[in-house]
Amino acid sequence: MSAVRARFSFRYIVFEGQEKRIGQQGLESRLIGTVANCNRCKASKNWLGRFSTIEHIRNGKLWLSQYLAAEDTTEQDKESIAHAITNTKEEIGRINESV
């Protein structure tokens, strides 16, 4: 097994309501905007985006084009995320108990 496979993991939160999650008015755009506007956030030296044929990706820190100029997350967004994390943990706990 490769080192990448051995260490690979991901995390998720359940966030109800597609219109609240994705698109220009959703949380997705504001999360992207938050990272894009972050002065401390940088791409790593080994980031594959540095080899992109698209200049703003190659010279940027995110491998996407949409929502780079979006606003940052709001306090309400942060509260919604915290609530979603709590609900997700509770749901995972219920699933683990039933197994």
C-alpha cells in the first residue's frame, strides 16, 4: 500500500439545503472567497496547480476559477457550520451505535 493510501482520509459535514450550500448565494462561494482573500494562505511548494496551463491557477492558491472574488464567510455562516458539525457528529454517533 502506498504512503498516500495509508494516510488518506477526508472529513465532511452534513449541511442541509442545496441553496444554502452551493452556488453564488451559498456557503460554497463564501468559503472559497475566504481562502482566496486570505493573505496568510498560500499554495505549498509541491502543489500540482503550479503546473496548470491556466495562469491564474498556476499563480494562485486554489485550483478553481469560480467565486474567487466572493465575500468572506459571515458570523451567521460560522454559526451554521458549527451547528452542522454538531449535528454530523451526533448522526455519526447514532450510526456507530447501530452497527
